[in-house]
Amino acid sequence: MRIAVLGGDGFCGWATALYLSRKGHTVAIIDNFARRLWDYELGVQTLTPIRPLSERLNVWQQLTGQTIDVFVGDVADYDFLSSTIKTFQPDTVVHFAEQRSAPYSMIDHKHAVYTQVNNVVGTLNLLFAIRELQPDCHIVKLGTMGEYGTPNIDIEEGYITIEHNGRKDVLPYPKQPGSFYHLSKVHDSHNIMFTCKIWGLRATDLNQGVVYGTVTDEVTMDEALINRFDYDEVFGTVLNRFCAQAALGFPLTVYGRGGQTRGFLDIRDTVRCVEIACLNPAAPGEFRVFNQFTEQFSVLELAEIVKTVGGEMGLQVEVDHLPDPRVEAESHYYNAKHSKLVDLGLDPHMLSDSLVDSLINIAIRYRDRIDPAMFAPQVNWRQAHNERRIGGKAKQPVLVKETV
């Protein structure tokens, strides 16, 4: 297949592009390197040293003989995106090219607006380009489990059967997003569903949980191919932060009571889920939703797991509780269905199989790059404006223009 990976220089996109290339597909990466610019803006760096994309791809070609095409530009620029779709003519587009951090979207007005415009307009551009230039192309869109929020009922996969006043219908599952980022994802889902209905496009929405791990078979082939490990409080994940803190002997910082529960999956399962969606495309006019995660954990459960495993490895690990800077329920019901991808062949990896080699050992290996100042929460979701602190000094957030 000819598969275009939008955002292929980022965490999920990079692993996916290499995986699909190694499987024999013709792959193109479309990216404007905005993810690298956001690190510069915030004064942070990924724990693992990431090489320039051109160097990464040169090493990949030397190791495998596989060439991955690169188109540098912004999906929010319709002329660029439509020209790229026309040139590459993909059978499938895997869409990762969005600002994906909830805390980033909550810094202030500019970051909220940027997130919504970048994400929603970029997806609209893709929908129009596919309709006009490649109408049979299958869109595989990265959604998020955060669209659902934390309802007090079971979370279904995209749709729910409702009986009301003696009548029955199957309707989109109610959305209760908790940030401007998650709201942008809801808007995406509505726009994609609408265009599938009126234009006959085909799309799969992968409502993904929190992804952990740096290791896939492809990125372990050479140091130059290593993937991101974000542990800062804006783009990092809670599990990455715990592992970085454990590597330095810092207390694991749990927000509030730690009852916040989410779905999690290994990066190896992310790439496999994308492949499954590509090989089993939606029908014309179909907008389907897969909940993409393998296990559920609360924040406190993750902290206790890292504490136990870290202790067995000889690390000094304690747990500390901080006031929660987010507006969220710190204890809630959470039971989300996630059977469709398993039915199509997903054989999940478990956190217990990945925590040491793909997380803690990576944190230990690169712990000289860890900046403890990045552990503390600096974005308060109750405020309309936040200051970023770098090197102990307050710094006003500066929105980096998304150009190369």
C-alpha cells in the first residue's frame, strides 16, 4: 500500500512510519517539525537524543534498503497538503499531525486558539483534499479516549444504543472532553463523521489511550532511530515522569489522590493497531471508531507499580502527592470497551512486560539529560494565563510560528 503518515517525525508517527516501511509498504512522512519547535519554545528536551529527520532516514535506508519519502510543510496549509496528496497518491493517510498536549492547550488564550485552529483546520484540509484528489483513500485518524471524559457509565466504542420515549437509535457516544485539546479532537470526529456521511469518505477514528514505551523492533536497530521519551509536565506522560523521577531518586509526584484512571498501551501496540486499521479499511461512507488501549490504570496504581519495580532494581522510590493543577475528578468510575482491534488480530503487550526495558532502563541510561525542574506542574487549568519557569526564572509563553 501507499501510506502517508502525517506527523511522521513525532513519537507515534515515527514508530509507525518505520514499522509500515519494514512491512513493505511505500511510506511518506509529511511533517513541519513543529513538535521540535514546541520543545524549544518550552525550554525542554526529550530524554532521549533525537537526530534530525534526514539523518534518521539515511540510517534507516542504510539498514533496510527501504526509502521513506519526506514532504516538509504544514497540513494547515491547504495548497501544500493538496499538492502533496496529488503527488504521493496515498491509499491510506495516517493522521498524527496535531498538537497533542492537553496542558499545552491550557497555557493561555494563544495556545488554546492555536491548538484548535491547527488541529481542526488541518483535519478539514485533509478531508477536502481527499474528497477532491483521492476519494477512495482511507483516513486513519488518531483520536483520543479523552474525548469521552469520565462518565459514570461504561464507555462504548464510538456509538451507544439509546432508548428514549419508546424509540430506539444508535447514536455517537456523548463526549465530555476536559481540555481545549480534547475539544479539538471532538470537533475532528464530528467533521470526519459528517464528511463520511455526505461525501462517502471512509475513515477510522482510533481513540487512543496513553502510549508508553520507546522500544519497537525498528527503533532498536540503531541509536540514530531512537524514539522520543517526554517526561516534562506539558508533553510528558505521567508514567514517563514517574520513571524519570525514579531514575534520579526523586519522589513520584501524584496529582491529588491519584484516582484518575485512563487506558494505556505500549507503542508496539500503537503501530500494530494502525496496521490493522490500514489492512482492514472502513467501507465508503463509513465512519468507525476503535478504542485503542490494552489496560486501565489509575495514576496511584502506576506510581505503586513503578515504586515496587524500582525498589526491586535497587532504586530509592517514594510517592508524594501534590495539589492537582487540572480540573478533573480525582476518583471516578471508568470502564471502557476495547474489543474491536483484538477481534481483528491485536495481540496486546502488557505494561509488566515493558516497564523495565522500555521505560525505567531508558530513564537510567539517559538520566544525565533529566532536568528535575521539569517535574513540577506549571500549567494551572483554573487560570486564564500561565507563566513558564525555565532555570528558575519566569518566562512568558511564546508561541512559535509553525514554519520551517
